[in-house]
Amino acid sequence: MQCVRCKLDLVPERYEGTEIDRCPRCQGAWLDEGELTRIVDTVDVKIPAEVVRDTLAVAFKGVPQDEARSIERCPKCSAAMEAINYDYGSGIVLDRCPDGHGTWLDGGELEKVQAHHEHWVDQAKRSRAEWAEFARSVSGRGDEAADESRRRDLRPTRYLVNTILRRFLGG
């Protein structure tokens, strides 16, 4: 397989116990379907605090126009990959194969994805009791839940509200 940017052969490497394919020049990485989930659910690699801080500081929603217009090809099937914003609003734009072969991460993005994920998992653990109380208080009130979460400055709203409603209320 070749790098989607440099066109060099990708080199197999182990990261968080998962074999990935990395470009020796640009440090981009190809992850087969399911590997990204395994990596973010493993906490072996210590992400420096400044990487976490810098990653969270540049979060945004959507996909920038230049990223959306850019066409990278899947190294397995050559299909045009779609640009996605990891976790909807992280600001980390990844390229995903529409046929489910995997995801391309530019150099440094794998560490940023891991930093983003670990930060929000930690935040969810710290806020679990508050979120459970909040979910009970808005149960059955539909769109009012999002308004109330913004008022309380609870983030990320949609993901956490839906997760908590499913987990605690069976909704």
C-alpha cells in the first residue's frame, strides 16, 4: 500500500498494540476498519499535556471547504475518500474510505485523536453523576435537553445526552 500523500510504500508499525501502516516521510497513517476504535480504547501511549491542550484549543465543527474539496484515494480500492471531522466537532479532519476499508490520518493526527478521545472519556467519568441527574431531569422533554445542557455548559451535548439517556433511561 502507498501513502495517499507522498505515494511512498507504507511501513507496518505497532501503535497501542495495533498494527498500522505509516508513511516514513510524512508520518501519515492508514488504519484498517476497526483499528482506530481499538487504538483510542487502549491507553498505553502517554499523550503529552500540551498535545491535549493544543488539540482541544483548535476544535471546530464541520469540515473546512479545502478539506472537503480535496480528493484523497483509498490505498486499498482507490475510491475517493470522504473528509470527516472526528467525533463531529474535534477539528481533526480524517479521510475515510466510503467502502469501509479504513481511515487515513495525516502526520500527528493519530495522537490528536487519542488526546481528544481520552480527554472526553475523562470528562465523562468526572461528570457522570451530574449527567445522570441531568438526563433524569430532561427525560421525555426532547429538544429541551439540548437547551438545558447549553445553559449548564455541559459538552459535548448531543453525544453525551444521547449516550446517557440510552444508558440510564433506556431511551
